[in-house]
Amino acid sequence: MCCCKVANFRYETPCPLDQVWVFPPSRSQKLPGLQDGGLGRTLHGLMLKMGLDLDQFSANALVDTYSKAREIEGAVAVFQEIAHPDVVSWNAVIAGCVLHDRNDLALMMLDEMNSSGTSPNMFTLSSALKACAAMRFKELGKQLHSCLIKRVADSDLYASVGLIDMYSKCEMMDDARRAYDSMPKKDVIAWNALISGYSQCGDDFEAVSLFSKMYNEDIDFNQTTISTVLKSVASLLAIKVCKQIHSISIKSGIYSDFYVINSLLDTYGKCNHIDEASKIFEERTWEDLVAYTSMITAYSQYGDGEEALKLYLQMQDADIKPDAFICSSLLNACAKLSAYEQGKQLHVHAIKFGFMCDIFASNSLVNMYAKCGSIDDADRAFFEIPNRGIVSWSAMIGGYAQHGHGKQALQLFNQMLRVGVPPNHITLVSVLCACNHAGLVNEGRQYFEKMEEMFGIKPTQEHYACMIDLLGRSGKLNEAVELVNSIPFEANGSVWGALLGAARIHKNIELGQKAAEMLYDLEPDKSGTHVLLANIYASAGMWENVAKVRKVMKDSKVKKEPGMSWIEIKDKVYTFIVGDRSHSRSDEIYAKLDQLGDLLSKAGYSPVVEIDIHNVNRSEKEKLLYHHSEKLAVAFGLIAMPPGAPIRVKKNIRICVDCHTFLKFVCKIVSREIIVRDINRFHHFKDGSCSCGDYW
DNA sequence: CTAGGGTTAG
């Protein structure tokens, strides 16, 4: 008895698998058969011992056995023993080279074969085409094509597929298509090769259309067709097609193939249907790296870093060895979460598993430490990279910039130029950002004005936004406006947002209104615009306008993004919102805040109420301020972290003036370093002051 | 005795 799942129902029946499966199991599920190198070697040794001479037939078979067992040295050795290799001997050894990924050797053997006077046949040509495809040898591929036409009258399925594949891999889809069209009869493998070609060349639409044609015309497809076409479906983010293919593969009985299931999982993940992806992931019956990679990447990219990290642990419990790719994916997740402790552990794993020679993993490590607030660790990780690329340099310069270490960022930038690494547009955003956070107006202006001339990089939206922010903060509002007017393209939300921020700092109502108007058009769903404009009106005492903005906001159903803070303690990340009482140690947290409040008042602190659009009276407002999420997170850090350890908190919006002042007092009173990462940058509170110099 | 198409990927 066996239990088989076919289409949408389950039934129990004494059925052999082949009655149920429309398609045979894929190659990956077949047993290796007689491709046993050990057995081949034993037989070979036995024959030598017994003084048996190999006849041509046996020798060819032996070459083939070694080849299939991926023991290319053995195959070549036996081949060389053959006094007069025939076409089959050559074919077997050339195929072996290709199978062993020694395509260069395969093509050399082909050359030798030609010189020795043996003519290649279909078998030879199909192996040779595969080698050409792998090496992306266009010209040789074309020569093989003409050789094929000259020598062979009938077309051959294998050789034709070889041609389609070769032209596809050489990005010559028109020729691939011609090779396909000239086939008198096309089998499923030819279809698959063509679909795969379009997919590899980025013509995803054509790939999906071909599959749809196959399906509508009732042409047989198989597991390979499905996994190939899904790759294109994923690139197109075509969720409907993905769902259709999902049901097609269940109905046709091929939803049992590793490739099909992994492809579906990956496609759902890429289309941001995490729930469906995770369902497939949970229901799968085997463990493998690809499924974990797809799932972890999906979680990391859609912000659920905690789930990504959980899976990483689960993966190790399942005895799957992670690779450098997963490692860098997870480090990026830690960077997003500001999960410093988890990040450090991953660093240890990366060393243990030998991933530190991978440039992506080491770049991610620099980024992770910088984003987790430890610029010193980032620095160390950066200097340990032997072959720094542009991404490594940009990550480190960007890290310094976010921490407000403008001078170091610029020094590193100069060092990068000295060692001859040309900057890209991202590096220059970081450079301007460094000037911005360190208040280096003149330097910023110079880099901005000369970036095109010196580095051939035209300023984009981001560069303008950074520069306008810099000018605006330092009070050069007229210059900022002039710059906005000089932009040779339509400015986007980040540019106008920078101008609005500048208008708020310098209480410029007219400019604020203009920028806000632009932003309402460009980013109608963003709450920040309303809040900032209302703040500008409020600071000028224009209460009627404040009320108007509040009404607009209410009517348009735009909600203010709720402030949240995160703190990581041991292996857990704790989340806080304003007035949060959901934590098991809530009482202790509030007691700690009360205790701090007393100490702080004695030291001269009084709450700083930033007027905003909320209809709350002053004492309530103070209470709310007092329980802002970052204060709760810091208080929790103080009771739960070991004495003296720095406290790292991440926040999703800009830190308010009161919390900023509060933390300057706290760090002094408790003699602890407090590091807060807000939406824009890092604040290092130490000895009563902040690294941002109250300029943020 | 010898040959063709597939999943993760910064």
C-alpha cells in the first residue's frame, strides 16, 4: 500500500508510482546506476592483474565509466592506452571532460581528434557545443554549426538542442530561435532549451509566453519546463502566473520534484507572498540549502530579520552547512535590525566556516557593524579585507558618515582615490552625507561641484537631496533654493523633503508651504510632510493653519508612523512603543524611569516639549514624552544589560529634542555610553554630550 | 560502448 497525493485528493491504493506520476522522476531523483568510479577502478585493476588486454569495446566502456564517475584523470589515462582510438573512444573522453567541467580540455581534445584524422559525429558535436556554450565561445560555436550542416544531412535532436543552448548562452537569441525553428520535430527538451534561453537572456515575457503556448496547445511539458519558466515568472513578479503554475504542477503530478518545489517557493518569496512561500517551506519533506536560501532571503528582504535568523538556527539543527551567500544575507538582516549581538555571532560563524574570504560576506560584515552602531568593529572588519572593492570602501565611508565622523570619512575617501579605486555614485552620496552630518559645508560644496569633472559622475536626485540638506541645515536657504531651481531634471520627493526640513529648522513658512505642496503631489501617502508643515506653523504661532493641516491629514486618512524602538539583549530583540506596558519587566522599567527622573531634575533637566499637531495638553504631553519608546528601551537596557556595557537602541523615526536632551543627562548620570540609531544617523551619547553636536 | 534542457545568487 502506498499513499499518493494526486491533484486535490488523497487516496490509498496499491499503486506503483509510475501509474500515478504523469512524468518520470527527474534525473536528480534517479539512482546513480552503474556510474561507480570505485567499481570501474577495481575492474580495471583486475583486468590488468590477469593480464587481460582491453579490446576496443571494453576500453571505450571503461573510459565512459570513469567519465561518468567524474574521474577525468582515469578516463584520460585509459583513453591514452588505446592504440587506435575510434570515434566512440574520442566521444567518451570528450563527454567526460564536459561532464567534469573541463571544457577547455574538451575543446583541445576535439582539436586533437581532428588532427588525428577521426571525423567528429553527432555525439562529438553535441558535447563540443556544450563546451562552447559553457566557455561562451561564439565563433567556435558558429564553426561547429557550419560543420554540422556540412557533414550531416539529417537534423539531430541532441545537436539541435546543443545549438539552441550554445546560442542562448552566447546571448544570440535570434540564432537560437532559428536553430529551434529549423527542427522538423521538437521534443520537450528543445522547448525547454529555448524557454531557458529567453529566460537567461532576460526576455522573461517571451519565456512565459512560450510556456503558455505549450500549455494551451497541449504540448507535453515536464519538471524542467516548470522550474525554468518559474525563474522568469519570479523576475516578472507575476504572482497570478505563479499561482496558476502552482496548480498546474499539482494537477499534472510534478509537484514532487525538488526543483519545482524550490522554484515555487522562491517565486512566491520574490513576489512578496511570504505566507505562501513559508507554507511550501514548512510542508517540504527534505532539507536542502536552496530552500533555506530562498526563504531566508525572502525574510531578510521584506524586513523580517528575526524570522530569517530563526531559520538560520533551524538550518543548523537540520545539519545543513550554511554558505557565504546565506551569511551575507543574514548579516544584512542584522544590519537592518541593529542586532549587534546576533551579528557578532554570525561573524564568529563566518570565521569558523571560512566565509571571510568571500568579498560579499566581508562587505556585509562592515555594513553590519556600522549599522549596529559599532564603528570601531566596522573599521577593524574593513581593514581585514585583503582585496577591498568599491563596495567595501563605500560601506566604510557611509558608516563614518552615519556616525558623524566626517573627517575620517573624507580621509578614507582620499585614501581610496590614492590606491586607485574609482568612486561610484553611491560613494559620492556617502561623501556628501559625511559632509552633511559633520557640518562641512565648504567641503561638501566642492565635492558636489567637481564630482562630474573629477570622477565623471553626474549628480542624481540623491546627491542633490544631500547637498540641499547640507545647505539648508547650515542656514544657507537661498543657496538651497537656487540649487533646487538649477536641477536639470524633475526633482523628486527626497529633494523637496530636504528643503522642507530646512524650512522647518529655520522656521521659513513660505518655503515650507511651497515644499509641502510639491510633496503632497509627489508622495501623497507620506505622513511626515503634514507633520513637518504643522510644526512650522506651530512654531510661528499660526494655530489656525495647524488645525487646517490636522484636518487635511484626518480627511486623507494619512496616519503618522508610530514611533518604535528596539533593543537587543542577549539573543532577543525587544520592541517598545510609547507608553508600552506589554513587557514582563514593565514595572521595573517604569520604576527605573522614575528613579532617573528624580536624579535628572536635580541635575537640571526639564522636559522639552516640541509643539506638534496632537491635541494633547501640556502635562499629558509631558507624560507621553516621558514614556517615549526610546526612553523605555534605554531604561530596560539599564536594568537588563551587564553593568558598564554600552546601550544600543534603534528607532524608526527621528529622535525628538526631549529624548535627545534626556539621554545626554542619563549617559552622564549612569556613566554609560548610549548609542541611538534614528532614521537618519547615529547618536553616541557620552559624558553628557552627543556625537551629533546637537545638529541632526 | 559515446550526446541535449532545470532551483538560491549580493
